[in-house]
Amino acid sequence: MYNFEFEKPSSIADAVAALGGDEAQALGGGQTLIPTLKQRLASPTTLVSLSNIPEMQGICTGDDGALCIGGATTHGAVASGAGAYPGLAALAGHIGDPAVRNRGTIGGSLANNDPSACYPAAALASGATLVTNTREIASDDYFVGMFETALEEGEIVTEVRFPIPQASHYEKFVQPASRFALVGVMVAKFADGVRVAITGASEEGVFRWAEAETALSVNFSPDALDGLTLDADNMIGDLHGSKEYRAHLCGVIAKRAVAKAA
Amino acid sequence: MAQVTMTVNGKAASGTVEGRTLLSSFLRETLDLTGTHVGCDTSQCGACVVHVDGVAVKSCTMLAAEADGADVATIEGQAAPDGTLNTIQQAFQDHHGLQCGFCTPGMVMTTAALLKDNPKPSEQEIRVHLEGNICRCTGYHNIIKAIYAASGQDVAALGAD
């Protein structure tokens, strides 16, 4: 990888200042960014580590009952500390492998918005709010496309606020080599309706399945999804699965997610 | 270039690193601790697993500068100073949990992290925990046996169900 300067600020303000430099980039846990740098697919002049900022660490419950997770909180910490939202804790506990979960962070994953990552499905299905150093962004406005988000240059995800559903489950069908989601479906049942978010499948990144949400809001059971199909046109087609296969898999995995939701 | 200082296997260690220097490179090339192996260099194989502040990480996917001030444990610190193997290492030897041995440093460090959190893991818990450690020789069964034995459980019970 090309060389860069390394900075490790201890406050959000200092991190934002450091990111204001030319070609500076934020470093979360580095579990995607470091491999990317090794392949010379990115060449920042400065990497600004977010790992030493206490105000971006940890999990708490907000006044409105939402689960608030600091942007630099690792997947492992969410898996063990997000017991108030079991569906989210379980999702975090199956990202990558144990060593990856000890470094990778929720803010880093959401900022990267890999089309096969797990956290985008959780944020979108939960109707989470992404808090940055300048504003709050609703998850419905945040995910723009594959590896694209509403974040501006130098903007940091400092916290993510998850409304806690009555029942939820994330079901992942893994691509057998990479262990990323070939298709992953998060269902979340709230008092005012059900949200369904799908990762891994679409060329546009994570998306909500509106027809499934309507059907499940009336009848929260796997049968409610009978006969519902997704258009294969925008699906990812590659050697691991065709567009049609992924479109079909979305329905199958969504049913499994509903069946397991608790 | 920047100076980093960390505790490695209980001893102070320091050196000069570039921003891009990986923790695995610092351990192997600056500190000469070549027991930490680099297999894939893409965070798939787990041969480079070390502990940083008590948790297992893939040292090929962490910058040395990120470990500045940290407490690092590597395979070199596992055996006693006189060379006596620790419980996990001895169990790997007793149960033939290695053939070529390349993955073994990472397997041992991952096992140490597992047993710290879960002293009596089930066979399934062991298999799940090894998701990020690849072995090309053993087919894993003897590694599972070794870890089961290292946790003080009777390997004869493995696979009974």
C-alpha cells in the first residue's frame, strides 16, 4: 500500500479538523479499508483513526427508548452489549469472524455501505437515525447506492440510534467463500408496522421491500409473503448467483426471517 | 515516520514505523517476533492473530500505529521461559492439531481468546469460533479435539451426538 500520515485524535472536533486536510480519510476499524489500501484502490495522504475517541464508544439507551451506539463501537461490543435489541446483537455477532468483530465498527460499516454488508440492513429495517458531527440523517435518506451514502466529505458517523422493535430477526444466506451476505434480510415489527430491508441482492445496495412490509403489517407470518416476488432486473448477477436466483432468494430468506423473528 | 511504544509479551518494545506499517510487519520485521505468521495478508486465514489489549485481532489488518500504547500478546509469549508448552500448545501437540504448523500460532492465539471468554466451549462453539482461522492440513478435527482437551473436557465425548 502507498504510505500515508497517521493521526489519532481523541475528540470528534479534532477528528473533523484533521479530516479537513487534503486527501484525508477516516479510519474506523480498518477491516475493509486496510485491505482496500493494500490493493491500492485508495491512496489517502492522511488516515485519521477514530479508535481513540471516547465520545464515539459504547452503547446506551436514549430518553426516547432508542438504543444509541457510538460510531466507533466494535461489532463484538454490539454483539455482547446490545441485549436490549436481540435481533441487532445477533446480527453483529455474525459479521465476519471473531477477530474481525474485535476491530470492525458500526460507523465504519455504515459509512462504507458495502452492498453485501449486514449493518445497512439493520439500520434501514429499524428506521435508525445516523448521527454525524453536523446533523441527523434518517436511514431512509442515508443509503444512496452501492458504496454511496448521504455523508459529505469529511463527515463522520458519530452515533447510530436504533428504535427497538417488538420483534425482529436478521437472516443471512452467506456466500460460501467470502461469508458476506449473498442475500440478507432484516425484518423488524413495530407497533405501527413492519419494515423489511434486504442487503446483498441489489445493484443499488440495501433496499426496503415495500410489498412485503405491507403484507407483513397485516399478517406477520411467513405465509403473508406467498406469491410476492421482486423484479430481477436490478439484482446483482455474478458467478455466485444469477439475478433471478437472488430475486428468488430474497423471498425465501425473508420468510425464514419472519419465522424466526422474536 | 513515527515512534511507537507498546508492551509485547510483558516487555516494553518500541520502534519507528511508517503510517502504513502493519502490526504484523512491526512484530516480525522490527521486533523479530516471526512466530506471528502472515498467510493470506487479506484477513481471511487468521495465521497472524495476536491479542491487543486482551482481544484477538488479525495483525495483518491493523496498523502498528494503532497499537501504540497497547498491550500485545503473541505466540512467543505463550510457552514458559524454559520452553515448557502451555496447556493449549501441549494439547495441540498431544492431539496432532497441526501438521505443517503454519496456521498454528493463529490457532493457539484464537483458542486462548476463546477459552478466556468461554472456558468450556461445546464442539459447535469451537467450530464457530474458528471461522476466521484456516488450516489446509488437518481437516480441523484434531484442532477441535485439541481445543476441547485444552479446556479440560473429555475428547472421547466429541462427536457422540
